[in-house]
Amino acid sequence: MFADLHLHTNFSDGTFTPEEVVAHGHRFGFAALALTDHDTVEGCPPMRRACEAHGIEFISGSELTAESDGNELHLLAYGIDIAHPRLLTELARFQGVRQNRIREMVARLNGLGIPLAADTVFRLANCRAPGRPHVARALVQAGHCTSLDEAFDRFLKKGKPAWVPKFKISAADAIALIHEADGLAVLAHPGLNRTDEFVPDLKAAGLDGMECFHIKHSTAMAEHYLTLADQYHLLVTGGSDCHGMNKGRPLIGTIKLPYEHVEELKAHLAARRARAVPA
């Protein structure tokens, strides 16, 4: 039995609907799937229904962008209450920041002589949590770039002319928000953000787990993070970080997390909720 605990849909910057993600998950025989769209939980209800229809266990989630000492890191929120009032308030704030970031990126592209409209990007995104991939798709569709990679390499990567910094809350505040919403906070793809030095402080702030298995983690990196997770008594998670067809092919099925890690995650969620219930 295996799981994929890092998946995105068209409710953020993926191209698949929740139902399509689950259909792929069913084809690969996954026992459990988690939805971790950026700054939104809107896709969780339809994905839960699709999972139930296929006999797959569903874990609610989201992915938050945070920072520690000026360094960007991503936190996966698992098992959160998707109706939690303050969580929804904060997610709405993050979504507003994302929308303003799109407007600023488009303004910079316009300054480069590229006649792209923000509304074009928003129509293409058709969600409340748009991101750079939507701008890249709009550039390709309008004929300004031949591929998403070209759009990022020429305009949208950090240091390129249309790149705009992303708003980030502190890692400690993000962890506290996740816990307040009855969830567990897991450090996403630490090998991508080079966040090893921050793990002790993140653990002190309440970090619950680490994504050791990821499509961009080599075998050696996965072993390194398994050792680090053991050292700091952190849960182990993993996932494909599938964004649909953004990479030309779906990544779901490339990472298969052994189900024992899902059981440990569920046990910690149950323990956290038990502690939160007044005696």
C-alpha cells in the first residue's frame, strides 16, 4: 500500500481537476492521497468525494509559503479543518496577495513591450490562488513564448525582469496557524530550498514532519533527510508534487510513499486532536 501526499489541482497552479487527480491515483493503485494546493482548500471537498468513490483514503491539506531568516521555505499542512475560520481568513489574505503579484508581473511584462492583460491571466487561471505558471501559460498561449520553460527562463524566474517577490509569513506563524486548524506542519521538499540549517529552529517552533521523498530528491538526498527526520523526531512524508501537465507529463505515480508513514501521520493527528479536546 502506497500514498502520494503532495498533489496540486486547478484550484491552484495544477492543470488537473480533483477528479482527474484521483483517477490517476486510482490507476496507480494508491491507498491514500493528500491535496496540497497553494494557499487554498477549495479543492478538498470535490477531491474527498472522488476519493470516496474510488475507495481511496483522503487527507486534507494545503501548501503555505513561509520564511525563516529571510529564506523561503514551504510548509505542507495535513489534516487541517478546512472550515476553520481563521485559516480561511488567512488563506483569503494570501490569495489576495497572489492576485496582486500577478498584476505586478503583468505590469513588468507590459513595461518590456509584451501586451499581456492581467484579466487574461485570471481567466486562464480560473481560481483564487493564481501563480507564476498561469502567467507562463498565458505567455505561451499568446505566442510570446514557445514553452513554459522559456517563459520562466526569460521572464519569471528569480532575477528575471518580470519576477516579483512573493509575500511570506514567518515559519513560526505558519506552523502555529496549521496547528490552530488542527493540522500537522511538514517541511516540503527541503532539498529544493536548502533549509537544513533551519530545522532545529523549525522543530522548536513545532514542526511535525519532513517531506523526505520528492520527485526532485535524489536517492542520496532522501536518505539524508530520512536521517535528519530521525534525528529531530519528525514524521516522514513524500509525494510527487504533481501539477498536472505543467511539466509535459503528470508526475503522479513517480513517488510512492509506504503506507506506514500515513499511519504514523494519522496517529499524530489523532493525538493532537485528543489534546485539543477539553477534559
